[in-house]
Amino acid sequence: MNGLEIIYLIGAAAVGVLAGMIIELSIDAQTIADLKQINHKLRLENEQLKKKPEVIEIVDRRTEGQEIDYSQKW
């Protein structure tokens, strides 16, 4: 291998790495844009859910009909 071939191989490797980085950046940019859009939708949904509180009613029927004496020592 002479010096010209080594320079050619290094140049080809640099062009390949640069092309790969550009392709990866374009793919990642689309993914990031999609994730931002989903994040925005979820933030809006979260804000809507915070505005109206959910009411949960708990009915305990285990002690129905039994009188409990709360004055006794436990």
C-alpha cells in the first residue's frame, strides 16, 4: 500500500461515517418530532383530567347491622 491508497481509504471511511451520521440524524429528528407531538397530546389530556376531579365512593358493608363501641380500649 502506498500513501495515496491510505489517504483514499481514510477519505472513503470519513465520507461513510459522515453519511451515516447524517442519515441517523434525519431518522432521529423524525422520531423526536413524533415524540414531541405525543408528549404535547398527553400534556393536554393531563390538564383536562386535572380540571375535573374523580370522585370515588367507598361503601363498607362489613359492619352493617353491628354496633361498634369506640369507647373501649384497644
